[in-house]
Amino acid sequence: MNRINTLEQTLTTVEKSLDNKNYSAIFDELSLDNEVCIQVISDDELMYYSNFYRHCANKDNEQLSELKDDFIDSNKDYLKIEFINNGFNNKLLLYGKKVNNDKYIFINTSLEPMDKSIELLKSQFIYVALTVLILSFIISYYFSRRIADPILKINNEAKKLGTKSSETNFICNTDVYELKELSNTLNEAAKELSKTDELRREFLANVSHDLKTPLTMIEAYAASARDLNYNNKKKRERDLNVIIDEAERLNMLVNDILVLSKIESKTNKLKIESFNITDFIKTILERFAIYKNDGYTFEFNEEKSYFIEADKKGIERVIYNLINNAINYTGSDKKVKIELIKDEKTLTVKVIDTGKGIEEEDKKLVWNKYFRINKRHRREVVGTGLGLSIVKQILEEHNFDYGIDSKINKGTCFWFKCKTKK
Ligand code: ADP
């Protein structure tokens, strides 16, 4: 088909170039490029003949000459013939065309080289195919091992995730980028899982202890009120007050745990808004007004309105917890002071008390969950040990700086720096 196409195309080009002055050069080139023999007869004269081409031995080849003569005599317009040529001893393809009644174009070529190439290719094809097959098998085996082995390893490790997440380690000796990424992601997931597991255990240990104490007290005092002091109004009232206090403590604890777990699980997204912190602190202080009856004084002399950008609910909890702690741990003068200090980009909120202060070594620890400095007297002050961890979580979520300045027996200042409105 390829040869037939070539011949047909050459024929068309020859026909088009018949009137060209340089037809001889064009035909030479066509003849060489396409490995064909071109012969043009005009008015019974030989106009062009590419006799340098080996299959153009027209004069010596009777069969070929006869076919051409027959075609001219036949008065037909088109000739297309494939035949075995005795002179060359192989197949020839001959095309002929009558142009303008006085010109004849003949083009012929041998099919011999094609047949040989096809034969050669056929005999070699089996070896080529076999080699390619073996090579592709080796390569695919190599690649599948390189990918499948690490995947199997990852899979074996992943099976442990459910039960022993802390022991899993997705180390993957592979240079396949995607598998490396996968094992890194799984390592992260395993870390998170074991953290959750640890938190769950720590939570259970602390909570069960903290819940148990007030519950035991409630049970004991309720029994005492019913069985022992039922008729003694004064003692019964004392028992009932203890029960109410303990229930309050329980309520506080459960609330704090819920808040903390909500913040830690990051289910609530921060709702950043701009608000007037000066007025906001004033309204929070109003909630503590009841303490004034017990002799507490709150100093907050800020008159200028400052605007900060933060989650209002979160900041409310932070300030509330800090003031609450300041009340709980302030000195005998019962003073609590709140200050706002503005610098170029931030506004520092300070909650200051006049209490015993916090030792240097405890400054970092007070932010931990369930940490209380004086554990032995822990029941003296109502608290859950969760207040500052809630403060820490909220401030870190905001990316706000925070810290403690404290002098022993002089007092403590808890501060945090908020972003001000641009
Ligand atoms: P608690 O419910 O015990 O107050 P917090 O997390 O709020 O829990 O505080 C942790 C511990 O840090 C407290 O138990 C207390 O020992 C210490 N602390 C907190 N605030 C102050 C303060 N203003 N002055 C001295 N110590 C404080």
C-alpha cells in the first residue's frame, strides 16, 4: 500500500510538473527520493527517462517495454499493473497515464526490497517480541516489588492502629514519593490517635477522682442529714449547705471539662470580631459585683475605649477565669486590679492581685490541666484546676502572647497581648 501510494503521488507530481522548465531536475529528485523509475514520452519522443535508477533498464527489459507499448497502442488513459518480471526476477509495479493525448507518463518500481524487509521483520519479530516481553516482565516485577513491598509493610503497621496506635511506626524504606508521603501522614495520624488515647486516660483518671470526691461528700452529708441530724435544724442546715457547695463544685468541674474538651477538639471555630474591650471588661466586672459584699475591691480605671480583634466569647472566658483566680488567690487586702496598656500594635490586658505569688518553677506548670500549686489544701479554694488550661488554649488559638509576672508574697500579674483593630 505504501508503494502504491508513493507511485500515485509521484505520478500526480510528475503530471503537474510537465510544463515546468526544470522538469528534468524535479523528476530526477522524485526518482531518487521515492526509488521509482520515471519515463515520459511526448509526441512519440522520449522526453525524460531516469535511467540512473536500477529498475529503469527499459531497453533491456522486453516485458516492461511491451507493457508500455501495449498501453500506448490500447488508447487507454490509465495503466496499473503488478507483475513478475523475468528480467529482474522479482515483482514490479507499473503505472502509466496518458496526458493531453500526446504525452505518456510511466512509473515503475520493484517490490523486492519491501518483500525482503517484511520477511526479515517477520523472522525477527518473534525475537523482538520475546525480548520485549521478558524485559517488560522484569521491569514490571521490579516496580511492583518496589511499590507493593512498602504498601504491604504499611498495611501491616496500619492493622495495629486500632489497638496499639502508640506502637505503630510507618518507616518506609522507599524512594517512591507518594508512599513516603502516605507513611508520613499515617505517622501523624497514629501520633494524634495515641495522643487522644493518652488524653482519654488522663481525663478519666483526673475526672473520676475529681468527681468522686464531691459525690462521696454529697452522699455522706445527705446520709448524715437524713439519719443523724434530721431533727437538729442547725446541723441539718450545715449538712445541706455542704451538699449544695459540693454540687456547685461538681457543676463547675463538669462545665470546665466540657469547655476544655470543646476547645481541644477544635469543633468551635474562632469568630474573630472587633469590639470595645474597655466596655467589655466593665460588664464582666459587674458579674463579680457580689464579691464587693465580702470586702473585695476591683480597680479598673480605664476611660479610653480600646478596640481589639478577637473571639468575644473566648476572651470573655479568659478574662473571667483570670479575675476569678485573682479573687481566689489575692491577699488579705482583697484587692484585684485590671490594667490596659496600649502600644503600637497590641493591647496588653493585665489582671493583678496582691496574693502569695507563684514560684518561678510553677509558672510554667500552672497552665497544665489539673495542676494546683497547693494540692494538700486544694479544697480550701473552690477550683477545678482547669481554669488556666482553658485560658491557655484560647490564647494560643488566637496566637496571642501571654505570661505571668509574679513576686512572692507581693502578688501576681497574669497578662496577655491582644491584636488591636487596624
Ligand atoms: P484552679 O481551679 O485551681 O484555680 P487554675 O487552672 O485556674 O485552676 O489554676 C491552676 C493553679 O494555678 C491554681 O490551683 C493555683 O495554685 C495557681 N494560680 C492560679 N492563679 C493564681 C494567682 N492569681 N495567684 C497565685 N496562684 C494562682
